[in-house]
Amino acid sequence: MDTSKIHFRTFAKPEDIEAVRDIVTSTGFFYHFEIPVAVDLVEDGVNEGDQSDYRFIFAEVDGRTVAYSCYGHIAGTDAGYDLYWIATHNDYRGSGIGKIVLLETEKKAKELGARYIIAETSSLEKYLPTRLFYEKNGYSKDAYIADYYQPGDGKVIYVKRL
């Protein structure tokens, strides 16, 4: 994808609520009960603005929000950040936008003082592309918790030092 066509935004707008619902639904990767969580975080960003604990990167192409990340400082750490969500609309998967959003997220987190970012994902075979995505982008697999999400579905924890 021509990166000059991508516009980044770091604040949540009311229309992002439905855009994020559409993005995460389109991926087919998230449980039905996870989608409202993604939406709730964007609603918090809209309602709380700069006072929100959640930070965002929204990627727009031709005025349409097609990918985003949600991240934030981990309470109780001096400079740890969690990558809560990163998703690209299925129409744009494989275009490189996800990597660009991840790099932009890391850049902004570092500007905020982050020393590292933690990303979590499922151990299911379906999530192999997600795990490879993190590994290809410099994240190391630092922990695994069996049966975390449900029996047979463990949590894989990745860390990237910035």
C-alpha cells in the first residue's frame, strides 16, 4: 500500500465507535464478547479525551478508518505500556497497514516514556498469523499461560523493548 495515502490520528471521534466495531468484527478473530470491550475503550477515549487512560492510533485511507491500535501505560510500572488492541479491517489485511500502525504506536508510546510494550494473544492455531506478526516486528515471546481464555486456549505474552 502507498503509505502516503494513510492518515494517522491519535484522538477518538464519535464515529470511531462504529468504525472500530466494524474493524474488529470484520477480522473474524475476536470472540463475540470481546467486541464490546474494544468499543467501550473507544467510547472512553471519546468521552474522556486526553483524560482517558487509553491512547489510540487510527489509520484512515480515503477518509475511512481502516485500522487502529489502543494502548496505554501499565499502572504500577514506571514505563511499561500495554498494547490492548490492534486490528486492521479485513478489506485491508495483508496491505502492510497493521505493521505501520504498530510502528506508529511504538513511536508514540516511546514519546510518552515507554521502555517496553506488552502484547497478548491467543495460542489457538487460528492466531498463528498474529503471533508471527509480533515476532516479525521484534517482539519476543516472554510468557505463556495455558487455558487462559478457555480450556485449550492459552495466552501468549509478547514484549518489545523500545
